Amino acid sequence: MGRRLLLSILYVSPPCPSSHSFFSMEVEADLRPILGSSLVRLDSMRIKQIQNHCVYTSMDELASLSCQAANLRSPLTSCDKLVNSDHVVYLKWRFDEERGVSVFLGYAKVGHKNLFLHDMEQKTYEGSMLCLLDFYVHFAEQRQGHGKEIFDYILQMEKIQPYQIALDNPTVTLLAFMHSKYSLYRPIWQNTNFVVFPEMFCALSDGSGHNGQKAPDGWWRPSTPRRFGGGSNETRWLDGAISGHPAKGHAMSCPVDADQTTEGTLANRANQARARKAHILSSKPLW
Ligand SMILES: CC(=O)SCCNC(=O)CCNC(=O)[C@H](O)C(C)(C)COP(=O)(O)OP(=O)(O)OC[C@H]1O[C@@H](n2cnc3c(N)ncnc32)[C@H](O)[C@@H]1OP(=O)(O)O
């Protein structure tokens, strides 16, 4: 009986032929039949379909490196959490034909959130938008263009402009990246530690169709007027507001001030955010 149990455990958890060398996150297998192209969009359904222990392990380990890079206590991303969420991961990897290994290079996780925002004049806005929740390129592969490829792929797949994505608690490196690759250099820190850029609000047209009538897809008037910062109690919508994923049905219909899928890490995130924001605001920009 004991032997049968042991055999069944071994069957359920086959060893993953992965080698986690210092330099890269590698799987000793050709993952092309499983993952397809080198830039791949993985939503919860696709992750479930993969059914490959090595892929799950390598993604989780890359997420652990991201966690270390951001000085967090626990990773923001894991395959376990992804299968139960409406977040989407964009993964970059390559197959090294010479060595017969698949190398995981980096990923970005995005998801829709309902956010209250203010612009530089403290005017307030409310709506649903795509947020960059976790973004990491393996430390041995950074500054070689992988990050830009991943980000461009997100823009292409989600049909948005770079300024239409909110950054969740960005690092100084990510802000440098947004500056150098997309000329977005005036971050507006929100109370929620999200960052958006003024370009996001440029599309606002006061009173042109949204005047208390019908909000654009994904945006709406709050039931109670809100008073933020400068005292404005008027809520506006963005012309170019990005509607939520139609297929996902706006599952997160409550305002959030942090990534809700990171159970157990929220307090940690808030502390990190405070420290990081103070550091970024007080230090000389890198770019
Ligand atoms: C919402 C969030 O996820 S916040 C967390 C963001 N993630 C991190 O900070 C983790 C550590 N950093 C990384 O993983 C990567 O550097 C990323 C994801 C930010 C960018 O990926 P990369 O593959 O390096 O990007 P890519 O090569 O396309 O562009 C490089 C640009 O990013 C910026 N950048 C990357 N690394 C650094 C760095 N160490 N110092 C300053 N700027 C940097 C620069 O603008 C650089 O352009 P340059 O080389 O012309 O100066």
C-alpha cells in the first residue's frame, strides 16, 4: 500500500529537466510544440492547457527573481494564481538549438483595474484601465531589447498606446525604460501607488458627449462625488479610455488600490511602495 502511494506521488510529480544556471532560466527541452512562438500571450485558459510542470516551474522561478529584484517578500506572479485570475502574462523565451534548451527571458503581467486617478492639476478621473502589474527580464538578459519587445507586444495585442497603461508601483528602472523607449518622462504618482503619464489625460474633451450622459466603455460616474487633492468633485472620463476585456466581463468591478491577486503581500507592497516612492522622488534620476 505504502509502495503504491510512493509510486503515485512519483507519477504525479515527474522530475523537471530544468537547469537553473546563474545566467538564465533554462529547461532542457524543446518547448516549441507547447509554447509556440517566442513571444506568447498566456491567459488563464492557456496556462491551464499547457499542462507542463517544467514550464510552470520556470515561470514561477522567473517570478521569484522579479520578487527579489523588487525587494518583495513574496512573488506577485505564480502559475497557481494565474489560473484563477483574469490577469494575462506575456512571456518571452527562446529555444537554443545548439544546446537543446529553452530559455525563459522575461515576462510582463497585465490586468484590468478600476482606478481613481488625478492629473497634474488634481482633476479626478475614474475608470477601468489596463495595468502593468509585474514586469521582469532575467538579470543576465536585461538591456538587450527584450523588455521593449514584450511591452510592444502588449501594446499590439491590447491595441493601446504606451500612455494608456497604468504602472503598478513602478521601479526607477521601469520609469527609465518608459522614458527612453516611449518618451514618457513625467510620471504622475497616484495615492494608490499607480503611475500614469499626463499624455493619458490629453484625450479628455470636456463636455463633448460624456457630459453626465453615457461614459465610454469601462468608465462611469461614481455614485458619490469624490473630492481629491485640489478639491475638484467633478469626475471625468477619458476619450481614449480602454474598455475592459469584453470576454472577461469586468470581473473586478470594485475600486482597488493594489493588485488584489497578491494575497498576503498587500501590506508588504504598501511598505515597499512608500519606500520606493520616497527613494525615487528624493534621488537623482538615472536618465
Ligand atoms: C510595474 C512593475 O512591474 S515594476 C518592476 C519593474 N521591473 C524591474 O524593475 C525589474 C528589473 N528590471 C528589469 O527586469 C528590466 O530592466 C525591465 C523589465 C525594466 C526592462 O527590460 P529590458 O530588457 O532591460 O529592457 P530593454 O532592453 O528593452 O530597454 C532597456 C531600457 O530600460 C532601462 N533600463 C534597463 N535597465 C536599467 C538599469 N539598470 N538602470 C537604468 N535604466 C535601465 C533603460 O532605459 C534602458 O535603455 P538604455 O539601455 O537605452 O539606457
